[in-house]
Amino acid sequence: MVNNVAFVHITEADSIDELIADCADIPPSVRQSPSHPPLPRLAPSWEVTDKCHAQVEDLDEYV
């Protein structure tokens, strides 16, 4: 198996033109983002159960 890894020497851009040129060299597959972010997942609903309530029932102060 052969790895197609290119060795890149990274330097800081000295001007905005150099920075733009460096960014233009980034492959499109890396620059492109998905058309839309994934939808957020809904958190499962919860309620205080009798078991949960019993844990603090005899406490005068619950902190």
C-alpha cells in the first residue's frame, strides 16, 4: 500500500496577497463545507420520578 502524502513546508504569509495565494492552493475538497449543518438532536424529555424525589425527601436543605 502506498501513501500519497505530500510533504509541505509551512511558512507564515508576509502579505495579504501571499495569504490569498496560499489559501487558493488548498484543495476544493477541503475548502468546501456541507451545504447545511446537521439538524440539532432533540434532548430526551425527563421528569422527576418518585425514586428521584425519595433521594432528597428527608433533607431539610438540598444543595
